[in-house]
Amino acid sequence: MFFGTAGCSPPPSLVNIFKELQTDIGMERPANGDLSKWAAEGVFLLNASLTVRAAEPMSHAKIGWAQFTDAVIRTIAEEKQNVVFLLWGNSPRKKQRLLILQNT
């Protein structure tokens, strides 16, 4: 399922982001998962694991996604300037080491 279309419901993680944006800056909570405006602004959302068994959170956490997402983060940090990284949750916060290494 692609969450960039207006016809889909946002996943729980995106609902949490919308809630925080509403609380912090008063942004109205979207009713769907259409992120095309964010993409046009250069926003890139990346989950720590890109697949999961239905109804089994983190079920694919140890099948190699960490190496892939680490490489994506390293590449962005090395090749792009003025990038803001938001590490949302405990698993993503562990990737902060990748950013510190790139900026030293």
C-alpha cells in the first residue's frame, strides 16, 4: 500500500506525527495519508523496517533492513546539505550515530 494517495488511511505512525504537528504548531490533522505536498517540499520519511508481517509489528526488523536504511541515511548525510533529520522513536534514535559520524 502506498501512503501518498488521498484515498488511503494514514498508518498509526503517521497519525502520531499528525497529532504532534497539531499539538506543536496547530496544524490541522489530515483525514488521509496523502503526503504529496510533503514530497514536493522534499520531505522523505523512512521506516527502520520497510516490510512487516500483517499484524506483527517489528516482525522483519532483523532481516537486513537496518543495513539498507543505514546506507540511505549515510548517503543523504554525506551528499546533501542543510538536511534536517527527525529520529522518531527508540529504534530510529539509535541511528543518530550515523549522523554524528558524518558531521565530525
